[in-house]
Amino acid sequence: NAGVTQTPKFRILKIGQSMTLQCTQDMNHNYMYWYRQDPGMGLKLIYYSVGAGITDKGEVPNGYNVSRSTTEDFPLRLELAAPSQTSVYFCASSYLSSNQPQHFGDGTRLSIL
Amino acid sequence: QQQVKQSPQSLIVQKGGISIINCAYENTAFDYFPWYQQFPGKGPALLIAIRPDVSEKKEGRFTISFNKSAKQFSLHIMDSQPGDSATYFCAASTAGNKLTFGGGTRVLVKP
């Protein structure tokens, strides 16, 4: 199984540009998450979804949007890229029940110049 | 507001030594405490986890100690190996499986 797949792996954007970070999982997990990882700060939750058509904000949602049209896919969109959004972005998924391990992709490293 | 505080930020240990990483939390609603291991260029992967009704959990060379009254928990890596060199994150969650992560500890095991 591929697990959680994120694309692209690296991207450089100019300020004000937009882009979509792709995430797909093949484990039939209901829950999916987006985190950002800044140096020395751990991971912070941006958005999460408990199933197709259902999304909710995490700790740091400003500047981002998500959608969940299928169980497998959970794209993250940046509409107006800002230097503060330079980070490494991780997508994760887990089963429906609480306290289930989250499975992470290998991340997208995004630089905004 | 950082709800899970992790220390130290980095540590160096000799091969065969013990690595100890500590975490403290504030939210008493947390009911699940996992540790994740991350290698460079990879996403975090679950290493070991504990629930607050248990004071200790051991899996191989990795042990979690949990002190509910002090709102603290720690990871002990026994007989540390060079392959254990990675960044370790503690985390905590409430119902709904939303994780709050600590800031991470970079561990270097010297041969």
C-alpha cells in the first residue's frame, strides 16, 4: 500500500500566487488532517475532516482552504501566498475512532519568496 | 498557546546510553498521549502511545512513563542505537483524535 501520498514534494511560490497541495490516502480512513511544521515549533493543525463533505478548522486555519469530496482526497489550497506560509506541510489520516494512530505523508516543502 | 511543552530541544547520547525526553501538558481533557518519531525528509511515524489510566508502557527499548497528577509524561530510549537518531515528538489528544504536538527533540546517538 502507498499509504498517504503528498504532491508536490517541493515548491517555490511568489508572494500572492495560489496553489493546491494534494493529499491522497488508500487506507479507507475517514479522518484526514493537514499540519504545518515550522522549525522548533512542532506540528500545528490547520484543518481536518471526519469524512467526505465535512471539514473543520484546526489551530492555524487563516490563509488556507480545504475540501473533501471523496474519502481518499483532501487537498489544501493557499489562495494568496504570504512569506509566513513558508513551511513544511504534512497530510495525515486515521480511522474513525478516537485514539487511533495517524499515518503521515512525507510532506511538501513550500517556500514563498 | 503551547499546550504541550517538550524538553530538551536536543540531546546527544552515546551508543548504549539512555535517552530521556520529557513533556508536560495543561489540558486535563487530554486522554491519549502518543510519541512520534521523524527521520529527515519523512513524515512522523507513531512510535508508542499511552492512555492516562496506565502509568507505564514498554515496547522493546522504548518506554513511556506517565504521571497524571503532575501532568507529565516522558519517553525513555534504552540502549540507544545510531539508528535511533531522529526527531521525537510527544503529542496529546482529546476526543476526535486531534493531536497537539510538543516542539520536538532532536536526538543524536554517537557510535
